[in-house]
Amino acid sequence: MKPIRTAAALLIAAWAGSSMAADAGAAKTVDPQAVKALETMGSYLRSLPRFALSADTTTDFVDDNGQALQFARHAEMQVVRPNRLKASVSGEQGTRSMYFDGKTFTLYGSQHNFYASAPAPKTIGELVGDIADKYGIETPLADLFYWGSDPDQGKELTAARAVGEERIGDATCTHYAFRKPGTDWQLWIRKGAQPLPCKLVITATDIEARPQHAVRFNWQTQPSFGNDVFSFKPPKDAKRIAFARNEASKPASAKPSAKQ
Amino acid sequence: MRKFKATLALAAAASMLLTPVSAQAWVAARTVVGPNGGVYHSAAAGAPRPYYPPPPAVYHPVAAAAVTTAAVVTTAAVVGSIVHSVPPSCVTTVVNGLAYQQCGATWYQPQYVGTTVQYIVVNPPR
């Protein structure tokens, strides 16, 4: 705790040295420039026709004793707009991958060597909502692309500010801090012509252990992959299973599914 | 609204394909449907019901899996009940293109609930 405090104090001290003093009031106000930076990043992300992304993530889980345990994972993602996506996450339960080739959505898990497939909508944007509603599957990092697309997004923030510039990997990134009830989050956005997220930290402030989720992003905006990466080919001995369909998403005409 | 939702969903996305907290929550919501908290599409009145507690909102997946595996071994399986794992002695059989696990007289159908594999007790598929 102490080192963090010290680091924060240093940042604030550095900030105070600039023309905008970091007085107590600054932390409680929404700086439109910080909100604008989110929008700029979001629209830049949405402008990329294709990209590859790898990310190292840590996610805290609070155990029954209130202790936060941090789990590390590695994620890989390849995207071609508007209708191809592959994402894999490796962690304590093997590797899980999702494939979308414009027609079919497949989820595969290496731990059990099971996969499930279903017809998919035509675009990534539609897919994200479709699989969340029907199957309870969240698309990795999908929200990055919505940032800045909702004009009301700034209204929930109780604080937003630029903290300063920091070095992350080989990039210089601007550090932003945002607050809203129950959640603090920090985002580092690359300086220059490619305003990509460098790093993200989300802190739950309404849980005593203050669990965090952190992501370090590594972007390739001119990736070299073929469209074959988006087509699922079952590995040896992989077995097909069904998706459990969210009850609420079933059409009224749907009879109890064949899987029961 | 969208903004914060986006932030939280990103956290879930982190959990991403791995430990779908949101999916677990969904399971819990489906699971808590009776005094015993289990999922039953049909169950004989008065018959003892196995109780598989829904996982806590935040839990360790490995520990939870261990608990429910023990439950499978020691209780009768009721059609419609859901467990996180099946005993290793079960035999995998493919029927109509989909995998089932046959464990003695009990058949389980594995399915993805969110990105987590769960096993639902089904009537013999053939």
C-alpha cells in the first residue's frame, strides 16, 4: 500500500508542476478532455479494418475469507471487420477459443476437448449481442470498440482526469483515471497517431478486498494472418456438445430443446 | 449507462472465455428455482432431491468443481440436475453427433453454459 501511495503522490506532484494544479477539487470533477480521449480511442479502434491483439490479464477473485486471489491469463485475438473474429484465452482452465467466420460461431475448450457451434449473425457487432443473450458468452474485449460510441457515456462518471504520461513497453501512454460509484478505472492510451489502449486497470471499490482486473495490450495494426484462422477445425478426438440456451432468449415457438 | 456497463463487461471479458462470472451468475439464477435450490425439470414429489448449490458469485472454479463431483458420487442423479464434472469412469458416447457421458445407468449431457462445461442429467438418448 505504501509504495502505491508514494507513486500516486509522485504523479500528483508531477502533475501539480504543470499549469493545471492537482488540487483536491480536480479529483472530483469530470475533465471533458479525459472523456474525449476515450471517444478518440474508441473511434480509432473502430476504424481499424483488421488487427491482432495479445493481452496479458490478471483478475482478482475474492475467496470466502475475503482474500483477493489474482489469476493470470493470456489472450489472443484476431479480427477482420466486419465479420471475422477469433479469440483465445489461456488460463487455469486450459485454453478457450471462439471462432466466427461470418456464418458460424464456435466455442472450443481444450480442457475437455469439447466444442459447440451455432449459426451466427452477419457481423461481429451483432454476434457480440447474440451470443451474450442466447448463451451468456461475453466476447473478449468487445467493449473496447463501444467506447466513445455512446454520447451519454460521460454522464455516469463522477471523476475523469488525465494523470500524466508514462512509459509502457515501447510506447509512451497517457494515463487517465475515471471513477463512478462502485468502480474506479484507469486507462493508459498510446500517444500519437494511434491512440490504442496500452493498459487498463479496473478496481471494484464497493468490495472490501477491492479486487482488480488489469490488462496489458499488445497491438498489431498490420497483422499477417490468413482468413483460415477464423474457421474452426476440430482437433483430434474433439467432441461436439450443445450450448445451453438462456431461457429468456428462446423464441416463444421453441419447444424444449433436444438436449434435455 | 453504456459506458459503465462497457467497463464492467470488459472486466467480464477479462474473465473472458475463462471464468465466466456472468455466466455463473446466470446459472445461479436458473438454478435457484425451488426450496432446494436445484434445477429440476421434473422430479417425483416427496422424493429426496440432490442439492447442488449454485456457485457463489465469486468462487474458485477448481474448488467448486471438486465439491460438485463429490455430490455426484454420493447422491442419486435426477434428470435435469446439473453438475460441474462427472466421475472419470464415465464412458463418452456420441449420439446424433453430440457427446454424452454414460455413468452406469445415468446419462449426462455436457453443455456449454457460458464458456463453462456443465453436465445435465438426461434420459438415455437411445
